[in-house]
Amino acid sequence: MTPERSAAVLPSVPKRKKAVMCLMEKIRVLDKLRSGMSCSAVGREFNVNESTIRYIKKKEKEIRRSVREAAPESAKVTSIVREEAMEKMEKRLNLWIHEMTTDKKGVVDSIVVRLKAKEIYGHVTQGQKNVKPFSASAGWLARFKRRYGVSNVKLAGEASSADQEAAEEFKKYLLSVIQEKGYVEEQVFNADETGLFYKDVGKRTYITQMASKAPGFKSFQDYATLLLCANAKGDFKCKPLMVYRAPSSQALKGKSVNHMPVHWRWNKKAWMTSDWFHSCFIPEVEYYLHGRNLAFKILLILDNAPVHCCEELRNAHPNVEVLFMPPNTTSLIQPLDQGIIKAFKAHYTRELYSKAFEALRANKETTMMDYWKSVTIRNVIDYVGTAWDNIKQATINNCWKNVWPDCVENFEGFEGVTESIKNSVKNIMHIAWQISGEGFDDMREEDVEEILAEKAVEPTNEDLDEMAKQGVGVSDDEDGDESQPKSPGIVPLTAAKISEWNSALEKIFSDMEECDPMLDRSLKFKRLTSCAFAPYAEMLKDLRQKARQTGLTQFLEPVWEGKLPTPSTSGESQTSEVELTDVNLPPSSSSAE
């Protein structure tokens, strides 16, 4: 009998760690094979057996299909080829969670997510044969969260109420930073994002009822995301950042995106990244502080929403210190959430309703539905700019009382913020009653409050199909330039065009003075309009001066062909060829009237 070997004399050989390649790595393997490399060469490059490479090559069709159907985040951590229906379902579920939580900075219950997953799975497998059963188990949910990096799904029964203790701790820390670094009210800023359903006129109105039943209606289309930012003093408001879902709009054709009441972006990746921070926030604030003879040092307070790219912003600029509020504290201490955003939405809704009423009054044949359909993103940008301009300094300053009480000039003024919002709500109701129609003539205060509230409209399964097809919502593209504004062809502003406007105004002035029996009223209109037109008058003067200089230079140039150029006797024909592109002029001092 062969003697048994002692276990002690056997050498301990460590097990070779199994190399598991994610789908994106397998795609790189397949691309190498397509380029002409042999399986053995690719195996050596990726440090795996040749048999593994051959197996990946055999499964190329399934691997590429799985990557195509999956979201980029999932493809980076998933190693196996999964069923097409599961990939489609999870991609749409991820979009649904994103839509329901990102703009509200909230969470969704795990039970709700599992039920939604089963609903979407039934939708994507509809009409298919031999469909495998899917139970949406707790284990599947844990793996789904890991694959997609989902962190805003809470377990059933978990508390999500505001954290009073964390809010108090942050207040103490903030005050210590302000005192230690010597920040003043003008140097401390708060920024926050909010969703705007820019054509929302109330869910009980016949407009919303009819629109929601129309073929092809998608609730997420009439939606934009805004980033608002202001300082604690309340005397400076950054130009709003507006993030739209489409790269361009017919309504903006011929308009320079650099000369709008908002910073225009179209990709959600453009959010609180270095794009907004460096291109928008820093230049505006530096110019403002320089004008106040204050040191260029900034304290920027943000919530902890993932869209704010915490690590990227923490050390983004040597003169800017960024503080992030603890989770579940924004409703307690974030200034913009204490009434500024709600006041802004109240002003926006009032502007939307006012323009509707003006359109109906100007043309009796126009219906509210006609007006609602005519509202374009260009109108929305105008209304957003007007609404943000109407936010008063005292409103902003008073909303800092919960986080920095010492900066508030009038504590009793906070009651004025609430009262101002109530007055705006009443104004909106009054305009709605004058518009009349189902849902308008009986509009109640709670209807207006519903319009102003932070909310997310749940996308339907058809919406999710369209979003998944277009890549809307969640993106992992490395190309950061996609979010950058691209100016369409700008219509040139010529001296001839400004002269045409000036002549039209002169005719209006003349007609008003002749027809209006109240001379002081027509003269006041003329004076105010002339002040507003002053920047264009200055442009016209400069353009004509440049045109004369150009003509004189051409006349004095040596002519080598024996002919002298004949100067035109028509100054207007020459100036009409001088184009004005992206001219930045300081506002006229007289325009303050």
C-alpha cells in the first residue's frame, strides 16, 4: 500500500485569482480582434487565457447587444451577458428613479421601486413568448443598485424627515468659518436647482386635461431645470442657469445664446460642473465684488445633491471655498428653499398668466389653448428673466435667517416674504378668474400652491421608451462639449436696420403727440422710450462712424490698375454692409429712468 503523504510536507500554492472582465472590457477585447490582432496577442495584452478570448469572440453579438441596451454605469460593473428584457427594464427603471428623485433631491421607497420594476418588465416583454418570470426580489434590487450606482432608494420604513440636529451642527460650523475667514454678507452665496414645468397652468384646468389626452403628449417635454444663485446680502443675483432637454430650438434660431437672460445649456451633465462654476459663476461674482471694492474671496454653500459633483467643486478655485450641507437639512436651513425659489415660481406663473390674459384681451378670437400652444422656450426664457429680476433684495436677505441670523437686516421682514408669496398667489387666482373656463374661473389657492410646489411628474412607460431611445436624462458621455452652448447663425445687426427702427419710433412719437389729448402723457412716453433706445442710438452712431472711416481708407489706398475708386454718395448703402456681431455695450446712464 502506498504510504499516505503528510499534509504538512505539501507546498501551499496560492490559488490564482480569477479575472472577471466587465462588459466594457469585453468590448475593448472585441475591438482589438476586429483590428486584426490574434486571440493569443489579445490574451497576453489583457492577461487572460486565449480560450477566454475565443469565448468572448464567440459571444460577440450577445455582448454588444447587452452593452447597447444597458446604461454605461451598468456596463462598467457587469461581467455577464444578461437577457435583453432585463437590460431594457433596468435601463428604464434607472431613468424613472432619476426623474423621480434628482430634481426633488429625494428618495423612493424600495417597495415602490420593486413594483415599478415588475410593471416595466411586463411592458418590455409584452407580446413576447416564453417570457421568464421576474419577481423583483430584494436580492435583485441590491444588485441593481450596485450595477447602476443608485443611492437614493431607501428601505421600506426608513425615516426621511429633516435632520434638526445635523442642521444645528452645520449652522455652528458655518458661523465659525465665516468668523475665522472674515467673510461678509456680499461674499457668501447659496445656489440650488429647481425643476420648472414652464407651461403648467394647473392640473384642474381644461388646458391640462385636454393636453394630457392628446396623442404623443409627453409630460417631460415641457420641462427645464434651473440653477438659481444669490448672496446673503441679497443685492446680487447670478444670471440663472437653464438646462433644457434638447440641444436647440426653432424659437431660438438666429439668437446668440451668450446674450440671453439665462445661461443656456441643454444637457443635464452641464449641471454644477466646472462649466457653470468657471464659465458663469466665477466671472459674474468677481466682477460684482470688484465693483464693491471687496476682496475676491467667496464662500459658496450647496446642498449634498449628487448633481453638484462635490469632489470636483471642493477645490475648484483658490478664491472659492465650497461648503456642502448635510443630507435632509435643506428644508430647514438652505436659504433658497426658505422662500426664494417659491417666490420666483410665483412671479413666473403670474407672468405666464398675465401674458395669456393680454393675448386674449388683444384678440377676442384667441383662445387660452391657442396661447398655451404658442408659448415657446424663447417666451419661457423671457419670463424666467423677468421673474428672477422681480425677486427683491429684502426677500433674499430674510431667507438667510435660519442659517446665518446675523446677516439678516430685518427679522420681521421674513413675514413679508410669506405675505408677498400669498399676494402673488391671489394675483394669479384673480387673473385666472378673468381668463375663465373650466379650472380657471373656479381656481383656488391650493391649485396655485400645487403649481408652485416642487414636484416630479412620473413618466409613463411610453415616456421611458422614448427617453431610453434618445438617451435623455442619464448620460455618461465623456464629451463635455455637448453641454456647451452653440450659437446658431446670428442675424447681423446693421446700421440700416437700426435706422429703420429709429424712423418707426419717430413716426409713433409723432402720431401719439397728435392724437393723444393728454400731451404730458405722450411726451413722457417719448422720453422714456428714447432713454430705453439710447444703446441702439449709440450703436448707430458708432456704425456710421466706422462706415465713414472705412470709405475714407479705401479712397486713400493706392490703386494699381490705373483707376480711382468712386466713393458712394449714399451713406446708407455703405453702412448697411457693416455688420454688428456680439457687441457688448455698457447700459446707458439715462436708462435708469
